[in-house]
Amino acid sequence: MTDSGWAFDGEPVALSSDTVTLVHGTSFCVCGSNGEIDGAAAQGVFFQDTRIVSGWSVRVDGTAVEHITTVTPDPFRMTFVGRGRSRRRDAESTLLVRRERYVGEGMREDVLLRNFGRETAEHLVTVHVEADFADLFEVKEGRVRALGEHRSEVAEDELALGRWLDGRSRGVRVRADGAEYSPSTLTFHVVIPPKGQWSTCVTVQPVVDGEAAESIFPLGRPIYESVPFQRARHWRRAAPVLRYAGKPALAAVLQRSRQDLGALRIFDPQRPEDIAVAAGAPWFMTLFGRDSILASLMSLPIDPTLALGTVRILAHHQGTKVEPNSEEEPGRILHEMRFGADVSLALGGSNVYYGTADATPLFVVLLGELSRWGIDRDQVATMIPHADRALEWIERYGDRDGDGFVEYQRATGRGLVNQGWKDSWDGINFADGRIARGPIALCEVQGYVYAAYLARACLCDDFDDPAGARRWRDRAARLRELFNQRFWLPDLGRYAVALDGDKQPVDALTSNVGHCLWSGIVDEDNAARVAESLLAPEMFTGWGVRTLASDMGAYNPMSYHNGSVWPHDNALVADGLMRYGFVEGAQRVATAIFDAAEAFGGGLPELLCGFDRADYREPIPYPTSCSPQAWASASPVHLLRVLLRVQPYAPGRRVWLAPVLPESFGPIALDGVPMVGARVSMEIDGDDVRVSGLPEDVELILGPAGCCPDPEGG
């Protein structure tokens, strides 16, 4: 294990249950529910993967404010309400303290004191500030070190804190009207008349290599005119609406999904037209190849432009050369982008790490889905060369030994050992618990490649290239045949989760094979046994499908990847079950995830522990889950699409719809679903299905179907 964050595949520091998070773009704040920031508890304000505030405390007359409540009207703003301590033991406090915090390109905090007493009140208010400029990975992994030269400079109108390290600098400027500045504290002498109030605004402005970030909450302008407010307002207005639902909790879960996905959007200032989705808060507010692709794919019914922005940004950073430190290779799609100085040094000056086996084929799959969903034809056409470069990577670099399968093995000790979605060090293991050794060919990655070949064939259909379509379908058919020969374990009646470095099947029973159902690579003759194993008691908890069966050697329901339940994993499992006609199984998995979301108050965490529902009446949260997390937030949206069995095919001007909603969901009505270039409404009440808003030239087919034939002719 090195100091590089890329090689860290353990757990992040656990945040306390009293912790709250604010996010906007790639900036975020982790603090206590009272608004205080304790750097020792992995809290802080982060900008470009650097902690620019590691300590923040407000005191009135030298005493902490008594916390009353916390209100979160938007993901980027939070209100902390408290009261000052009474100076008399026999009297209640008459001093209200309200702090309105806004996060984005730094931080702004509006502080208001209101005197409800009948006498003039005089108070000494202080704001104590600390800034260690630690790299996000250091904070997340609990290994913060004092590095470089730290300075604190006091001017008449600001407090400037900074760190100089290896020729680079990070800093903050802290300012407020009416403040007196010392090396770590802003002080205010406050006089408030009876029934009156006093206020000030404290701003924290990041500075990178002497360049100050532009404030997005500028003073002198109404806060409601700021960019974050405008973006949030537009998101709420443009998103589809669940007009009614027979199950009220369904509406609450989907509304929370919409809210969380809006909070996780990231905006490229150099490419403002491209909006992507970050992986999750608090530690992954950046672009992740696999996570961003799957989350935006699952979010298509809310906003297809998230998927388009994700594809465009990933294409912009697609690999062009062989670079072992970052594992960049021509055509490869990135795993993760970071901006902290530590990571840049670890990767030889790069801020992009490419160590993933699955993002590259999934990139092609997402582009195919965008075409089917109805994104502008010209936009799709500009991305096809990038898809072809991704497919070249699959066959030249992904299949490193020419056996027909994509394998992975990290190029240096800095990289991730496992490079599929189960990327913890022990995530791939045999039935007896032994760790698989690389190079490793994962079963689901072969499924993604199969789906990528079919997606490229569909794109050939869409752009009048029948010869290309036949060629890619032939490749898909050959891969499917080879996969079923090498990965199917007839004695066990299941697929291997992987082939190890000796080409031996890794025989553990895992949820990965559910992704193979989703991609369609599973042979129809084996599908029933796969479905049966996924829904067996060893795998299905009642809250979802486990990542690893309970009778496997490495099973641990409290582990990250060896027995836990992941919502996004289950969304793909349910989709795969539905694809092969196992409707009741898909309904069972979907209902379990919706029940878990309801139990968590509407918002799904990244993962939950894999305990059986019969043992615990409520789902048990995993201690270090991200929340909100992109693909968890998108999972309910995708599951509803699965249950509606809705599939648009914009190039062919058709939409299939064949709802199989569980009876408990009752009737539902959806308005404003974006597809095939229109806003579509759907009303489903049992067998009564009504659709409006489709363009006149689009045919509605009430029945299950696909839009692009499989190589087997399905």
C-alpha cells in the first residue's frame, strides 16, 4: 500500500451520525449538525479536492451556541438555528442565533443575531477559522499530515491563510463586514437594541496558485439570483412529475431521487453546456467513469442531458497514450478525476486515473442508449469516433492476452488491485474465500463488452451502415458463445464470477451474474438457474440481493462488497430478470429496494448491510456509505422504468410500453417524461394504460419488446 489515494481500496473514515453535508458541483462541506467544523472528525470545506477550511466555530461571549435545529432547503445551503446562553441562571435566553451557510466555489455564511429581550444587548461574537489544506484523500483515509509552509496574514479587510508546497500554493481569504482580524479569528463587537437584530456576512474565497476563485454568491446581489439557486430552480421545473401514486411512499422516494441527482450534478466552467453527475457525497464529488455512466443511464427518464454531458466529458478525457502511472491507454475511458496536489504528484502530474476495466465498454453502451432515447442525431454522430476508439481499446489493450476476454491487472503499485465495480482489495474471491489473483476477467465486464458490440451495431443501423451492423453483431455472437463455454460451471449450475490469472474459474456465487442478465450475454438455457440462485435465501435478504451468497467463505454482511446490498446492483439485477421474462422475480427485487428506500426516509444510501429482513425489521445502514450517491439515487428511477417496461427507439420512431407494476404500487400518473424529443405523460391503472404527448410520427406499441435485434435474432 502506498500513499497514493488510487491504491487505497479500504474504507474511508466513518462520519458520525450527527454529520451533515452540503454540496454544489465539486465543492462540498462536511460539518456537525450545529454548523461547527471539526477537522479531526474528517470534516471541512473542500474545493478542488483540497480542504480549505479544517476548523470553523462561532462563539457568543466565548460560549458555544446552543443548537436548536438544522434546516436544509437546498443541497447547497443549510440553516443552523440556535440561541445564545443566558447570562442569568434563572432566565431563558432571549438571543436567537441563525447562520445561513452556502457552499460552492468556497463558502458564504450569513450570521444573524436577534434580540427578543426588552433591553439593549451587547455581545462579543467570534468566528475561529483553521485551514490545513489537506488533500481530500488524506482526510478521507485518516492520514492528514502537516506538509509545506503554512502562513497566516492579517490585513485591514481580510484574514489570508495559505500553504506553499513543491512550488504550488493553496489559500483562502476570509472576509466580513465589521470584523477585527487576528491570525485565526474574526471578532465582532455587537450592540443590539431591544427587539432588534444584527447581521454580517462571512465569505471564504479559495485561492489556487495566487488565482482567487470567483464567488458564486456575490455580496450586493440577492442570493436568489445566484447561479446555484437558478440551476436548482430550473432542475425542479424541468424534471418529470409523478402526478399521483397509489403508494404515497413511491412518490416520496422518486422525489428524493430527483432532488439528490440534482445535487450531484457537476458543471465544467470551460464547457458550461456539458453537465455530468458526480459519483457521490461527500468523498466522490467528481467524475467517475463507471459510476457516472451508470447513474446517468439510469437517470434517462429524468434528464437525458446528464447522460449526454457525461459522454461528452468522458470523450474529452479519453486516453491517447500509454502512461503506466495513470494507467492511461489509447481509447480507454477514465476511472476518476481528481484535482488535489498529492494525487497529481502520484500520477506524474496527471489528475486523471484510468484504472478500470468496465467504464470503456459502458461508455459505448451509454451512447447507444442516448441514440435510442432520442438525443439529437448530430450530437450522437460526433461521439461515434470516440465509441470506435473505445472498442479498439477493448480488443487491443483490454484483451491483453488474446483469449477473447477483457482482463485487468494494475500497471503499478499505485493502482487499484481490482478494477471492476467491486474494487475493494478482497472483492473478487473463490467460494472457499481465497482471493483471486490477476489478471482477472470479470463475468459482468464480458457482458458489458457484449452489450457494447450490440450498441455499436444499433448505431450502425441508426446511421445506415448495414455491413457494420452485421460485423458488430457477429462479434457479439462469438463473444456470447465463448463466454457461455468458459464461464458456465455445469456442476454448480452457475457462472463463474471471473477467470483468474491461471484462467481458472472463480466459483463464488455473487450478484455480478445479474449484470450478465442485464447485458443479455447469458444463454437462455442457463437463465432460469441464474434467476433461481439470485433469489435464493443465500442471496436475497428481503431488502435486496446480496453481493455475495451467505454460504460463501468470504461472506460478511457488514463488508463493503462481500455480502452487502447495493441498490444500483439490484436495479441491474431486476432489469436483467425482466429481460429474460422473470417478471415476478424482478418485481420482488424492485419492491425490496423501494421498501428499503422508504425505511431510510426516501433516500437510498450507497449500500446497506446484508442482514436478512427476518432478523431485523429495518434495513441496517453501512457505516461509511455515501449519501447522496449517484447510482443509488438513480436506482428507483431505473426500477420504475423496469416495471413499466418502457423502451423508446427514437431512430425507428417507436416506443414500447408494457407495465407490470406490483399491485401494492396502485395506479400512477407521470407527466413530462423526456423521450423521443418530446415530453410524455403516462397513466397506468392495472391494465388501463394511457399515453399522451408522443410525436405524431412515433408508434406506441403496448407490449414488451426490444428496439435492436440480438445476434440470435431476438
